[in-house]
Amino acid sequence: MVMLGGTVLLFRPVMAQAAVTIPPASFDCGKAPGVDESIICSDPDLRQADHDLGQAYRALREAAPSGAYKASLRNDERSWILQRNAECNVNRYTVVTAANRPGLVDCFLDEYAERIDDLALMKLYPGRDPQSISHPIRRSFLANDGAPAAPASLAFTSVQLPPGNAGNPALAWAPDGDLLVLGAGPDGNGALYAWRDAKLRRLASVPDAASFSAVCAAPDGQVLLRPASGTVAGEVAGDGVFHTLPESQLPTAARAVCGLDDAGIGIGDGKGVTLWLGPSQLGVTPRPGFVTITNAAGTHPVQPPIRIDSRFHLSAAYQPFADTFVVLADVAPASLENAVERRWAKRNCLDYWAVSAATGIADPGCIPFGPYVAAVPVVLPTQAGVFLAAGGNGLYRIIDGVAEPAMAGAVSNAVVSPSGNAIAFDLAPGPGSVAVAGGTIIVLQLNAGPGTR
């Protein structure tokens, strides 16, 4: 899952269905009176999951070491059913339609996956009360939760913006190595800057800069500004002149690489490959809820499939140095945070995926459970390993499966350079962090050497 515990749990690879008869659910679907039972019976994957869970549960009951254990297991199973329905927002008044059924099925599948894992742990540890496994206290998994991060011995460079910039600018790397910054200008209007080799230069004035949420560089050298809302984008051409225009007038490649396609669910590599974070794109309709990719082989789901729980949002970024898309989910609404954290703590793993632009193969990665769980972690693969931008909890680096603090403070808008040798981000001071003034950008140089940035 994603975000604070957000999705492995909620996003998971799905096994391809074999050409075999799907076994019945653990109950008679012909006599299923409840809304939750009708949801289960409507989907073959869910019926399979319910069948598997029923078998695991019955095996546990038969092997129960005592009557008290059997009673606790029974009560825990009933509690799980209530939890499943509550987290999936299913009750006796829920009306299942063609529009909401895929999301309900996805939610139930995630709940079943977690429950089957719990039953496996109960079998492994028969001496523990079942409820101590299925309902862990999150903070017990992390003794130092909330402890401030200490800076690591990494090479940081400060980029001071002109007066009037109070932080939280939009950042992006251009293909040529320029760091683009959308901030405030000395005249009170917005301004677009470019930084390279310790030099900051102003590219253009940007009136009403607050109406744009992000900046990106298109393959042809255009600098595009993504609208915070609506459909009017900003553009800075090679002559340094800024103007607004409808998204529909932007070249297809530019829209894709900047994530402007179809309400922002498509992102491209600038060379004709696009990763689609929605269920049905370009006239291709795979099973709803899968990530698809358009490359030389056509448009098809990535392999192994990444199934999306429709309650969550996916984000993606293209990493030129690795020719891959990095996919991560965000928790929305915030009411899902507790469920995500609980599952993240149980598995000690929050999933993300590196999807090859050439092959469409999804290589899963894991964010270990740590003191950054209260933030939406941003995965930053680099030439020097994987970093995490953990919002107000700082910057971390994953080394041998453990996330170690790199810098404390509130890290935002973190982006990796096209070469994979630098990370730029906005940083607010925090305990143990370097002292920075408002309007300061931090650039972390990795494997620094001639020609790298």
C-alpha cells in the first residue's frame, strides 16, 4: 500500500488466472443474502480467496491447542469480518453497481490477503493469542518512531533563491541538466529560474504562478507548467516568453512526459513510451484496476500485473538514467491511513515498482517500516541507491534493506536528476538539520565528478 502504510497492502501483484475451475466460496453463493457475500460471489478471484481463507481457518480451529484458543480465534474471525466491511465501506445499505463493484472487489481482495497472512502467522505461533497477531499496536514495531533524523555524511549544496521566495517552490530537472525552479520574483510576480554549476539565472516571469502546481521539461526543450486545477497549462518557449494555453494544444509527447494526459494518469519518457495509471487507455480495456504501458509491443498491462485498489491514487516518475518508471501509491482519503500503517507494520514492507520502459516488466521494491510512516514517502532511485523523501520526517537512504537518515527537516518537491547523480529538494529546518533560510533549495550530489550533476 502506500503512504503511511499505504499499499502493499493495497497494491499487490496479481497471479494470472490458470485455466482451471474456480472453487466455490466458503459458503453457498446461491443462498448469499448479504451485500458482502454478493460481492464475494461476483468475482472469481474473491471466491478463490474466500475458499482459501476458509480452508486455513478450519485447519487452525481443528489444530487449536485449547478451547480458549478456539473461542479467541472465532471472536477474532468475527472481528475481522466487521473490520473488512468497515474499511471497504460496505453495509446492509450499500448498493453495488457496475461503477463501484471493481473498487469493492479490490478492497476485499486486499483484506483477504492480509487475513490469510495473519492466519499463516497464527499457525506458525500457536502459543500466541490470535488477536495479538491480527491487531498489532503499530508503535510496538518501532522503538524510535518519531525520533529526529541526524544528517549523514553526504555532499549537500545550497541554492539560494532571490528575495521574496518563502519556500515550497516547484522543482524539475531538464534533460540538459538544468534544475528548473518555479518560485517568486523580486517584482512580486512568479518567476522561473534555472540552476547549473552553482549559477542561478532567471528564465521568465510567470504571472499568477500560484495557479500552477508543478514544472516539467518537455523533450523539445519547452518548459511546461502543470495547472493546479482546470485545463490551462503554462509554457516557456526557447525565447524565454511565458504564455498560457489549453492543454489540448500541447504536443502529445509533451502532455505525456508531464503527466497531463487524461487528468494526469499518463506519464511518458519523451521517446514514445507512456505508462498509464488508469484502467482503460488508448482504446485498450484490460481488466479494470491494472497499470498499463504503451511501448514498442503495443498497449498492455505491465507484467507481473500491478493491481490498483481504486480507493488509492498512484503516482509515477520517469527515471532516464535507468529507463524505468517508478510507481508508488498515495493514501486517499486519510481515513485509510491506519489500515495502511497496520499492514505496513505487519509486513515491514511498503511496495513500489520500477517498470522498465522497454519491456513493461515491473520489478517490485520494498520500503521498510520506519520513523517516516507519518508521511507519504517519495521513492528516489539514484545511481547511489534508493533514497526516500519522507515529508516532514526528512530524507532517508535505504542500505541493505534498512532506511538510514540522511538529513532532518521537512523535505518536499524532491526530484532526481536525469543522470541519477543528484537529488534536489526544498528543505525546512528541523532538529539536527542544516540551517537554511527561506527560499533555499538543497541539492544532494551523488558520485560527484566532472560532467555529473
